[in-house]
Amino acid sequence: MSAEPRHSPGGSPPSRRPPAFDLVLFGGTGDLAMRKLLPALYRRHLAGLVEPGSRIIGIARTDHSTAAYVALAEAACRQHLGDDFRADAWPAFAATLGYARLDATRAADYAALGALLGDRGEVTRLFFLSTAPDLFAAICGHLAAAGIVTADSRIMLEKPLGEDAPSARRINETVGAIASERQIYRIDHYLGKETVQNLLALRFGNALFEPLWRRGQIRHVQITVAEQLGVELRGEFYDRTGALRDMVQNHLLQLLCILAMEPPATSAADAVRDEKLKVLRALRPIAEADALLKTVRGQYRGGVIGATKAAAYLEEPGVAADSRTETFVAIKAEIDTWRWAGVPFYLRTGKRLPEHVAEIVVTFDQVPHSIFEGPFSSQPPNRLVIRLQPDECITLRILAKSPGEAMRLKPVDLALDLGESFKGRPLEAYERLLGDAIQGNLTLFMRRDEVDAAWRWIDPIRAAWDLDDDGPRPYAAGSWGPAAASALIARDGFAWHGEL
């Protein structure tokens, strides 16, 4: 979807030059900035995609000098880029970095930021809010009062965008009061992944799949995002959020939208987002008794992952001893449209699972009549597996005759390894999304009505859970979640792909 091609560090830049920019990173010393954003910007610098005259200004409450901030950024880039880090290119990138101490809640601090930014004419101004969402309103209000947001400024909002529909609405209204919708870039980093965009190419660039992409051809769809890690150092945040709001409301629903959307008329941002919105609005509501039948929530207990002992969620720092926060969710979702009526979509995500994997599995119907007799007449159906992480690949499982005289059918895989098929390094998710925001391309960002529609579907599930005295079901760290998650899909005669 993006105009930027694959490239190697230091390779040729695209023909359309990105503009010079001032990027202000609120939360500039935080985990996301150090682990993802600054390394992504350095990769863009190596690729020749940071225009001379650009500035990257870290903002935080900590009292750092610019030199100290540059040292922190260098250590982070060395750690997270590994062999991609180029010491010879670092000084030029370091020259773009700056730092300003600012308390996001103090209006007086913003005057100094305004003076630092100054009037730079044609330079694109971006504000990346990598902070807790309860600071979004204060930051935007103070930016507006200080006159720092111009008509061409862009505001990038990191998830989670609120904790329910009313809080998301308040954030959107506050941001919308100082910037138009075309200036607001709501991030879901999954949309920046190369394989997600290849899903769009697979569906809308090939005549092969579109006739099959519907009820009567597809039996069911699974979307799994599994993590081996626990909450790590995010216990206090995670305990207020949980897996449904942290993962399903954004990542998994966005993947579902791309899978289920109708072909847009063009690749323009609003054409794509219009079709995604239709999917969200067509999701069958899950509320009250349905929520207990069609959803499963779990919370990990102690266990073993690989050879490593893992503590229980309730033993994690920052987690309340009596917490009912879910660390695992499985949902049976249904889309009430002509294309998808009767086709279940199973969503699954959780922490402390046995694998770190994100994948989409599309299982097709069996052939209507088998001409093969005996034990070879009942074979697994064709299956398309789109893996997003840890490796990015697309695999189509079909049946073929195994060698020999007898007609023995055997499943074989037609695999597309994106790393092997295309030369050069693919863009990382944040690298692409930052580039798209600098270029003014909104396609891979969520529109306000998408966010509202997603929360309207999520909130009734949470409301039903709050009335359920049983709470989340326990599961051992290193397992695939509560047994009830397997029962959820087994009731329809299916099994999770990782458990086949």
C-alpha cells in the first residue's frame, strides 16, 4: 500500500523524496521510543529517507542534556539493530537528535517547545504521542494553547486509544478540536507489517483467490497472536487493560477487517478505510449470555516455557493479588454480510503461550465429491496460512499424489518465503508507518469511526464479563490457554491450527 519499495540500508531512496520534518516524540525516553521508534528512524536515515534539515526531538520529564539523550539513543539503536547498526553513519543521524525536558501536564513548559520549534516554513511538523492515553488530552490542549499545532501538522497517536467507547470518544474529540481528521494518524503497528500488506496484494492483486474468498468456499478462519512473554515490566499498565483491550480491540480486529473487507474501488486511504468500517459495523454483537458462550478469557498460572520456569500472572510486579484481568482471550466472531454469513472467524491471543507466533489460517471447504476411495478419500482440506511473525511467509496446503502405483493423496505445501523471494531488507512496521506519516499517507492508519465501531463491539463483551462471578479461567504458562478455548472451536467441529 505504501509507495516505498523494499530497500537495503544505504540503498537507493525512492524517486519521491520525503519532505524535511520536525518530529516531536512525547515519551521520548520510554520503551517504545528506544526499542522501536528511534531504531526505525535510524533505518530510514541509513536508507537516505531522512531529508537534510530534519529534526527528531525527544520529550520527557527527565532532566537530560541533548548529549545524554543522544547517548541513550545510540545505545538503544546498537542493541535493537544489531548488525544493521552502522557506526560510520551514526554521527550524521545523531546531528538530527535533540531533547527537551517537558512536563506534559504543565502549560508553561510548552512555550519553550514552541520556541525550540520556531517557524521553519515548509518543514513538516509531526507530534508522536507515545505516552499513557490519559495524557493525550492534556498534551493536545497545551499544544493548541501554545499555538504550536499548525494547519499542516500531523498528530500520531499510539494505542491504546482509550479504555472503552466513551474514553476513546473524549480523546478523539480533544484531538479533533485542534486538528482535522486528515492530520490525525492513529497507529496500529500490525498494519505496517509487510505480510499484512501482502494480504492486500494476495486478495486484490490476483484473480486466483477472490472467487474463493466467501461463504460456500471457506469453512472457517482463525487469527492467532500468541506471545511467550508475560507482562514483563508492564504489570501495572496491563492490569488496567487486559488482553481484550490491549490486543483484540485493535490488532486482531484490524486483521479481521483486511481479511473480510470488500474490494475497495481504489487504494486511496478513505476507500480502504470505508471498506474496513463496513466489516466492523457488520460484526454480530456479542453481549450478555452470548458473551459467555462465544468468548473465553483466561489468566496464566505458573508453568514452564521451554526450559524456563514462568511465574504466575498474580506474582508479576504491579499486578493486584486478586486481579481478574484476562491474559488470554478466544472469541468466535461472525460477520452478517452476504459474503461471510455462516463463516465463523475465531480470534485467539494470549501471553505465556508455548510459541511466539502471529498467523492467519483460512480453511477452505472440502471438494463436493471425492473420486478417491478408501482411507485416502478423507483428507484435510486446503488451507492458506499467512504468518506474520516470527518469520513472514505465506503457505498454501494442497493435496497431491504421492509417488507409487496406488493413488495416495498427501498434503504438500506451496510456500512463499518473503525474505527469500525478495532481495533486500523489508521495512519494519514502525519504519513504514513513520514514513507514511511523514509523506502524508493515511491508508495504514485508523480513522475515528473505525475506532468507535471497534469499541462498540468490544464494550458489551467486557460488560458481560464484569457480571460473571467466575472470572478468567486459569491456564498453565507454556500451554495454549484454557481448555475452554479448545472446546469453543471444537463445538463447531474444528481445532486450533497450532493444536492440529
